[in-house]
Amino acid sequence: METDRTALAEFLRHRREALQPEDVGLPRGLRRRTNGLRRDEIAALCHMSPDYYARLERGRGPHPSEQMTASLAQGLHLTIPERDHLFRLAGHAPPMPGSATEQHVSPGLLRILDRLEDTPAEIVTELGETLRQTPIGVALTGDLMSYRGPARSIGYRWFTDPDTRSRYAPEDHERLGRAFVSGLREVIARRGPESHAALLAERLRGESAEFLALWERHEVGIRPASAKRFLHPEVGLVELECQTLVDPEQSHLLLVYTAVPGSESYEKLRLLSVIGDTRR
């Protein structure tokens, strides 16, 4: 497929002008002369240089890679049909559901996450890959968005990285391990034997005897408890409740962690908020 530079430029410009500052968590300001976003603002949201974005919007840019196209779609807060249209204009096939490249977060989930600044929350894929975290979420569990390759999945890290388990109360380890294996088996049944999930399971069977033993039990339907007990290196045990919001189009989950008001864990969350603000 070839890039339709003219149509791509027009689509980018139209979506930029339709996107409002408050849609992406930016202040409107008193001196803003246009209703939409500026090119430099979109470039920052898409993690690219203003010059690169400007050339794309003028129809003179290079052929954007799949990764760059995905960054454009996310920065512009596109819906799934809009994202798929952008991929085709850029000369690429849209990502398939459940593939390793299917990481686009819906605008609705992003808007909700942006309003949870004082609450630990994260958006994850069906394989437990963290796509977004609130600042206090980073303070609670660490920067889970920094992992690359199979380690992006918490299920993979659970069986290959001891540091991952150290964040959770030991008495919860057995059930969490079973839940990760059960969940992975269910994803493979939905996505098929050639899916990203199937490749992850194959890799884990070769790297972890514990995973292999659990895999051979063929358990399904095992879910983690809604009560989460985190072990933080600075504030100690934090007991939280996890509420889940599902995006059915993307199979993404918004996980929101809350503490009982007035409890010790509630006060620890307030302290973590201060710690997170200080580090930022």
C-alpha cells in the first residue's frame, strides 16, 4: 500500500483543528487564537518533532512507519475507525485485535484516566501490558510503561522477574500466579494459536518450570481477588480495592485502586501522592 499524502494531510489537519485543548488535558489560555490545537502541541502529544508533523500535514512528509502512525493516532485521540482510516492513508494495514501492535487507547478511557490524578489507576491490555498510568499509580507500583518486549506483560514478569512479585503480599502469590496462567489460556482461546498471546505462552513454557506446571493444569476462570495488597518499599503494606472498567472494542481494562477513607492505607496513598509529585 502507498501513502496517500494529500488525503493524509487533510485528515491530520481536520482532526487537529477539531481537537480541543481540554480534550487532551491542556489549558486553553487567554491568548489562544484558534479553537483547535496548534501543530507543536499535536507534535508533542505524538512524540515527534514539530517539523516532522508539519511536513506530514502539508503533504510533503516522509512515509510514516507503523510505529509513527500509531503515535499519530494516539496523540490525536482517534477512535478505532478513525485510527484504522489513518493507517490505510499512511499505507499500512490496521492492527489486528490481539496483535502485539494493537496498543491504541480509546479517547473515552483516556479522558477518564486524565481525571484520576489523585488515584492510582492504569490502562492495561488483555495480556496485562500497561499502556497508561496516573502519576500516583507510578508511585505505587513503579513505571510499568517502561518495559519492552515480552516483559511488558505482568504475567511474563511474574514468572521471570522476582522483583515483580516483591510488590505483592506473599500470601497472594499462589492465586495471582494461577490467575495469570488462566487468563492467558482464555486469551489464546479467543485470539487463536498464532496470536501474540500464544507466542507469549510458548516462551513462558520454555523459561519457567512453575508456569509450565500451572499450564498443564488447564485451569480457566481463575480471577485475582478485588482486594489488592501491595508492598511498597517506602510506605509498606497498602491494602486497596480494585475496580475495573472494560473497553469492549479494544479489550483494554481501566484498573482503579481505592482505599477506605480514613484507613491507614488511605493515608499511605496521600503520602505516595506527595512522593510522586516530588519525584516529578
